[in-house]
Amino acid sequence: MDLSDLKEILRILEEQDITEFELEQDGVKLRVCRSSTSPPAALPVHAAVHAGGPTAAPSSGAAPVQPAPALAPPEDAEADGTIVRSPIVGTFYRSPDPNSSAFVNVGDSVKVGQVLCIIEAMKLMNEIESEMAGEVIRIHPENGQPVQYGDPLFTIRQA
């Protein structure tokens, strides 16, 4: 299994909203578990009320609670750019090795397919490439910091 196979599996799992997946092929085991990408605060109020169990349910005479309107920007947008999110769980590295310069810095222009960083997962170094052309306006994690699936890595202002 190579990196392109892994990326394709993760893409399909995300599109189908699958939270757990396990595959064994040629002696290699792959298990992907992810929680919902929505933070608990994003749940509608009525869902949060029922999450506590039957004792937290509103009385039958109460009107149903309507969720508050969403005021946050779209999930992958920031004020001036688009957020590049981590496709896997691992350790974020800005350069190929400690003695090399970073792949990209704030203010750099990037092209489609250009390597932005490396995420190390289970001793495999996974290059994360830009899916858009533009300017890097923010780097979210620190070098060497652990990242989870869906964590913001970069904000890029599209060209």
C-alpha cells in the first residue's frame, strides 16, 4: 500500500462519513478511527439536551428548542484564506530534516502539488501537498507538534 492508496482510502472514508475502518492486506494492517469533525458546541441545542439521557429530556409541555443560527465561517475558510487540514493523525514537521529549511513559510507563494509539510505517522513520512495555488498566510501547528485528523495545518489565500 502506498501513499496514494492511503489518501484515496481516507478521501472515501471522509466522503462517506465513515468513522471506523479496518483493512488487512499483504500482512499490513490499517485501522482508521476518527471522531466527528464537528465540535460538541456545534451540536444543535435540542441534540445536546437529549444527549444527557432520558432524565434530561424536556417536559412534554415545552416547545422544541430551535438551534441557534450558525455565525461561524465555513469549516475550511478563514477571513482571508482557505484552511488546509490534516488528512491523518501524526507529528507535523515543517522540513524534511532538522538541518533543512522549512518547505514553506508565511508569505511564500505555493503551487498546486507543492509540498507544504510532512506528517509522520507510524514511522512513515507523509508529504502533504498543496491542492491550490496561493500565498501561505498562516501556519497553525508548531514544528514537531502532534496533529489529529482534520486539524488545521495552513491557511492559504488563493491566487
